[in-house]
Amino acid sequence: MEIGMVIGWAIAAVFIGGIAFMTVRGIRHLQLRTAVYNHLKTLQQAQPDMLLFHLYPTRFALETINSKAGKTQNVMFTFSPQAIAIYPVKTPPEAIFSFAPEDVRWFGRPEAYGPGRNEIWLHVELKREWVLVKLWLGQVQMMDFVRALKPLVDPALVTAYRRRRPYIHHGPTAAQPAEQDIHGAWSLEPTVSLYLMPRYLLVLHDEAVQNLIPLDSVQQISALRRLDAPQANGLVRFQTRGEAYAFALKDYEAFATALAEAAKRTLEAPVMQKQKGKDGEWDDLDE
């Protein structure tokens, strides 16, 4: 009986301790959110055109293409015509990442608007680095964000945003630029990385973008085995309006298929909806 009572008391102590820990943790988190929010409200008062996105569950993740991806974390962020600045929920309040709307090269929502958490992807070019920004917002906040973003970016991005899903992303994948001589033999250059996204094919060395190929100029795409080296990596060949390209890579057929589909979509008319459809999608002309 005494052993049973001791075990019971131990279980009760662990339970009460757990509740106390969660309570202290919750209070601490609330204090942090309040401190960051108050700081951002001060910034907003000094810049009336700034929007503040602070409501839970605002989350953020960052991936530098051809480098490592960062962890997903709770954040708040500010939005203005000058910059989008991301703030983690910690003190002292300090932006961990910022970029201007003019740095955005593409944006899109993988899923239709829906209740709860909504996701958006933004491709951002900073100097020669290419980063993928992922944000998760509540439905109303997401609508506000997209509505505010559209007038500040190139109209071509709004057209691309309205195109049908799923958006095509492929890579980064290792590849070697290839050149054929007059005898049909191929010579390969040092390895680069290819990354395919809805508007461009990126050629990267380490984290730097070496070449940015607009997909709306890509045509005559083919995937082929090398006759001079049948066991080597296959080739993806294509042309743009002013240049011919060839790359040797392992999964050459899959990459050529993705490239052809992505290039075709850049020539398609965007999807226009006048009202909320059966799939839950809202009219992107307004939202």
C-alpha cells in the first residue's frame, strides 16, 4: 500500500511539474511575442505604409538553392514597398532576413486558399544567390499579403502566379555543360547545378547563379544517349532564341520532361476565376 501511495505521489508530482513547466513556457512565449509585436508596432508608426503580420500561425522557412535549408520557425514580419523583413519570436527583436519586393522573381501558393494555415513560396534573387522563401499564414492574412504584393512586383509575376498548379520545381541536380565536336564526340566542362523553377532554369556554381535562362525562350528540348559513350550520363539539349545548350546529367530523361512541361506552361494563358470555385479557390484578380 505504501509503495502504491509513493508511486501515486510521484505520478502526481510529475503531472503537476509538467503543467507548471508548460505554464511558465507559455507565459515566456507570450512575453516574447508581446515584446516583438511592440517593437514592430513602433516601426509601423514611423512608416504608415507598413503592414504587420503577427498573428499565429505565421511561420517561415528559408532555403538557399544549392545550399542547406533552414529550419521552419514561428515569426512575425513587416511588409512595405521598400522591404519584407522577417523577425523571429525572440528578444532583442532583430530581423533575420529581409528583401525588397523588386527582388522577387516568382511567387505562388502550392494549394488553393483554405481555412487555417496557408502556404506561399517566393523565389528571391539577392546579389547572385537564389533563395526560396516559404511563408505560412492564416487565410485572411494570406489574402492581405498577396493583395499587397501584386502591385509591387513585375506584372509578369502576377501572370505566372495565376497559372495552373502544380508549380514545377526540379533540382538542384548536378550536371556538366557539354559541347559536341564535328566528329560527334562530346566534351564535358566542370560540374554545375541545374535548378528548374516556374519561370527560369538556373545554372549555379556553388551558391552563385552563373546563368538565368528564361523558360519562355526555351524550345526544341530533347533527351538522348551519347553515341560516343553509351554508358555515360545522358544529355539534355535545348535552344533559346540566341543560343544552344547541352548538359550531361544522370536523370536526363526526367529533367528533360520537367523542363519541357515548365517551358510549355510559360506560354499558357493564366487561369482566371471570377468567384470562389468548387475547389475552394478564390478569385486571384482580387485576392
